Amino acid sequence: MEGVRVGNRIIGAQAPVTIGWENIPKVEGNRLKVLFFTWFQPAVLFALIAFWYYAPNSIAKASTAIGIGLGFQVLLLGMEWAFPRHESWTLTWKELVTDLFYVGLGYTFLRMIDGYIGGDVMIEAVQKSFHWDKFAWFTGMPLLLQAFFISFIFDFGQYWMHRGMHNWYPLWLPHSVHHYITQLNINKGAVGNPVELFLIGLGIGGFFDFVPRAFLLAGAVGLAVGSYQHINVRFNSPRWWRFLFNTTEHHSMHHSQDFEATRSNYSGTWIFIDRMFGTCLDGEAELLGMEGGRRMGIREQMTFPFTEGWKSLKQRFGKQPFAETAVPAE
């Protein structure tokens, strides 16, 4: 397999990938179907922004956001069942139960841990230690601009954390578990080792002071864009959407079985962050995972970083076995 040269890299030498938007299949069919899958994503994004911008204070709260998020996930699950992008990614009961286990883990254990040692807690400790105040002047900015900064600041930090996970072995160990998924489904973003899921959720937004509704708007952007990273549905995303936002296509390249393709598209929401730093790769892949697409079970996902880390430490610092020496002939 020769691969395709993209800049200084050869992409697709280890596994098949599709490079360039012009080579990606499009949704076909009657005019209504094409229009639906072209404008569904922008329509949902603008509808959620309008809702949180104009919603009365009585319903503009976190519990409403959780309800909308769960309802949207159910809708997308139905779309995966009715309009699969790849038959090889069809959700099985085994995959669904595994995904739901990790979704539940995120809403319970990881949320509790985040309340004790999460990003906001650490930032508050730093502020108290150095007598730093929040940047209160951010509250004077237009509401939509505040929401953009919340989303961008978090994603910018996530970009560098994610990129670090692919370039520093201690961080790669917990993150590698997520790269053993062999298909993209709506809840696959929750699948991974708890250490990695905690690290990828850290942010620096707590250093800034924004009004609460701005956080709800930023969450709406994350829901209406980030939800499509792991989804088995094909969209005819508009050109401006593909330029600004991370898509299923971008993220499938990141999960490809081709090593060079995985070293791209690190951002969670704003793919133009990758464009800024030269790590964006437009295209898609169907064959995902590592070790030829070996599926990893929950037990191994939980222990893999620690067992592999222990093996690496033993190889590096453990006693080497004595080499056999030839007995000289008499």
C-alpha cells in the first residue's frame, strides 16, 4: 500500500483511507433527503443557540440542558439505526451495552471525581494561592461572544492535551484505550480508560468570569457539533461547517488503523484549531482501531494503561536475564 503524500507525511500506507472532501461519498436520493442531511446540523445548532439565548430564566438551567442532551442522543441513535454510514459500524447489543456503561460512568463516578480534583477545583486553588482574581471584564462582552470564548478556550486546551497524549508515552497509555474502538457510534466518545476521560475533561475556563447563560450556550455548541464526532450517519455538511467544525469524517481519520492519519484532527469542536497548527487532515476512514482492529473488552480497558506501564517499566529498569555464554572447548 503506497499511501498518499500530504505535506511531508505519507497517509494511508498502513490502512486504507480517503483523502480530500471531493473523494468522500455524499448522501443521495430524493431532494427532500438531500436537503435534510445537508441542513440538519446547521438547523440544530442555530435552534439550540436561539433557545438558550431567549429561554426564560425559569428553564435556562443545567437540568434542562441535561434533558435536551439525552433527548438529542436518543434522536441520533435512531438516525444511526435508520441511516447507517457504514454497515460495518452497525451498533450491536454488545457495543450498545459497553457504550451505556461508560455513559453511566461519566454521569456518576467521573462527575464526582471532577467535583473534588477537576479543572475548576485546581484553578480555584491556584487563584487562592497567588491571590489572582477572575477576569471579571469578560462579563461585559456580548453573550454570544462569551459563549464562543468558553467553547474555544476549552477546546484549545483539549487540543493540546489530546496532542500531548499522542506524543508522550505516559499520557498515551490511558488514551490508547480509546483508540481500540473499531467503529463510531453516538456514545463512543464516552468509551475509554477513566484516567484519560478525566484528563481530557480538564480545562482552563475557570480562570475567566462568564455569565451562567453563556456556559449554557457554549454547551449547546458542544452538543450540536461534538455529538457528530462519533456517529454512524453520513451528512452532506456545508463547506463552511467542514472548515470550522470537527466532523465524523475528521474523527474517523483520527481513529484510522493508519498511524500517520491518527496524528491529526486533535480538536474536539473547532477543527480550525487543527488548521491553525497544521494538524488538520480532511478525509475519512472506515477501518478503525489498533492491532488490526482488535476489540478491547471493558476489563482490559480498565487495566490496560497500568499493565502496559508496568511492562514498560520492567523492560527499562528491571533486571535483564543473563545471556547464555558458550562453554569453551577443552
